[in-house]
Amino acid sequence: MSVHTDYANLANRLIAAYAHQCLAASRAQRSLRARSHHDKSFMQSLLRLSSVLLQYKSPQATDAVLDAIDLASVYAGVERRESSAGSDSSLQYDDFLVQELLHYFKHSFFRWVTKPQCPQCQASGDNIVGAGARPFSASHNPDQVSVVEMYHCTTCSLPVEFARINNPLSLLRTREGRCGEWVNCFLLILHAVIPQPNRLRYVWNHEDHVWCEYYSYGLQRWVHLDPCEACFDEPHLYANNWGKKMSFVIGFNDYYAIDLSDKYIPASAQIDKLSVVSSLKTVTSIVDHINLEKVREFFTSDETMRTLTAASASNNTIQANEELLLHLYNSIILPYNRERKLVVGSAKPSKTSTAAIGRQTGTSEWTRARGEDGS
Ligand SMILES: [Zn+2]
């Protein structure tokens, strides 16, 4: 055996040992305890989102998406983008596809709803007055409605309701909502065309906005996408363009959660984090908890179990175990550690300075009320 293979074996053994430690930690971890009411609600939001991407993997989703979108128009747009890109562009086919889907989704597919239109007299805007919200009460809830907003039409006196739908498949049919519905439906579509594991990410901002990211092979990194604004790779859109102040931004992909605050929040837009949680350790420990849970899930997945069972049948358990630990390291632990290094302190000047100022979706009163009008 050459010296080189010796070192390679040693490196693999160390990596496997490290992955094994992570796995042991994941098996030993206890449930999280919140220190304050604020910490508890922060924790619940993150835990609820930790498996948010699973809903896009239903077997009928891909067919439903391909039936719903105008593929001919999307692919014609992709070809146009590809042929007009410079030869020095590092963008690849799937990057053009994502750009075209953003454009198609905003301009031809989904509709923004600040307030619903009156179904009886078609009045809208100022003629529709808010009257609170009620929880959805029926036991049969195929659209996964979380809450029903209530309004009143001042023109014809009809009560008007707007149900907030969470089932992404239902959104392919209704095609309307606010940022939650937009991101939910857009991720379903993205998953149908980019089905590889761990290439999509749901991004949550504590100050009431969500967007997404995907991993670009051409750019070799995670890229910001905002379907509501058809924005591609403009992480400082919110801080510089909308003038939005933020405390935390957390991302959730298949294999880990990650604190992306430094990527999206430059110092000038940073809300004091300690006004949101009791200590920064709270956030780190929630993210760590989710990630150890992901490690455990990875190692107890059906696929892993099948590999180990097959290996033990052929007396190969030790080698199979080491290979799985290496796989765990290369799929989850290494990409997470690498990306965390990249994100920390990554706030750079935004490239959005030439774009239109202020949020492009929602009425001006609505964006001003949210502090997102660029002032
Ligand atoms: Zn009306």
C-alpha cells in the first residue's frame, strides 16, 4: 500500500469518526427549552419550517406543475435568454430556466392580493374594508387554509372573505395571494423542474417576509430568488431597495437550516437581535438542534437502512457504515460548515442600486405601513 493511500484511508477514518460523533450527538440531544415567550415563538417558527420542503416532494406534484404552466412559453423564454447571454457568462441552462420561471410566474401566472375583490359588484381597493380574521373551522381542509381574512364591501354591503391557502397544489389552481402563497407555489414549480436533493431553500425573515434560494451549479453557490419581485441574485433588495429593517433571516434546505442574516442584512438595516430573542445563543441552539435532527433523519432514512441491511447480509457492515458516515459528512456536515464560513460577515454593497426603489408588489399604503417603500 502506498503512502498516499495510507493518508487517504486515515483521512477517511478521521472524517468517519467526526461524522460518527455528530450522529451520536444527534441521538443524545434532548428537546429544546425556551427561556422566554419571545424565544418560544421564535423557536416554534423555526421548528415548523425545518421540514417545509417535504411538501413539494409529493408524487403528484410534478405532473400537476407541468399541467399548470405554459411550458412552450417558458422554454421559448429560456432559449432567448441562453442565446442572448455573453460567452463569458457563467450561467448555465438551469440558471436561465430559473430566471425565466421567475419572470413567467410574476407576469403570467400568479396574482398579488392586498385585499380581495368583491365577487358580487367587482369593487376593489378602498371599497373593501378589513373586518378582522377568523380561524378556518371546517374539519375537511384540503387547501390547508390557516386563517380566513374578513372584509366588507362598502359598495354593495357584501361580506367578502379571503382564505390564506397553504397547500401548494391548491395554489396552482387559485394562483393568488401574498408573499407566503407566492413563495409556496413558486417552490413547488421549482421543485418540479429542479428535483435534485438539496438544491432548493425556503428563506424566512422574522419581519414578516419569505423568499427562496436555489443552488446554482453555474455560479457554484446558493442564489437569492424573490418570486414576488421576479428578482434573481439581489440579496440586498430588502435592505437597500425597500428600506426594510430586519433582525434575522434563516434558510431551510433539505439537509440543514442556516442563519443567513449576514447575507441579507447589512449593518445599516440591522434591528437589534436582542429585541427579538433573549440571547444569540438561543438562535444558534435552535439551528444546531434542527441540524442534528437532520443528521439523525439522514442516518435513519429508508435508503440508509437498506444499504446497511444489504451490507450486513454480505458481512460488509463495517465498511458500509464507514461509507455512510463519509456520505453523511459530504452531504450535510461539510456543505453546512463551508457555507456558514461564507455567510458570516458576507454583507457586501448591494447590486440593486440601479433598480426601481421600493417594493413592487402591494399598494403604496400597504408597503408604507410595513416600512418597505424605500423611504
Ligand atoms: Zn360589492
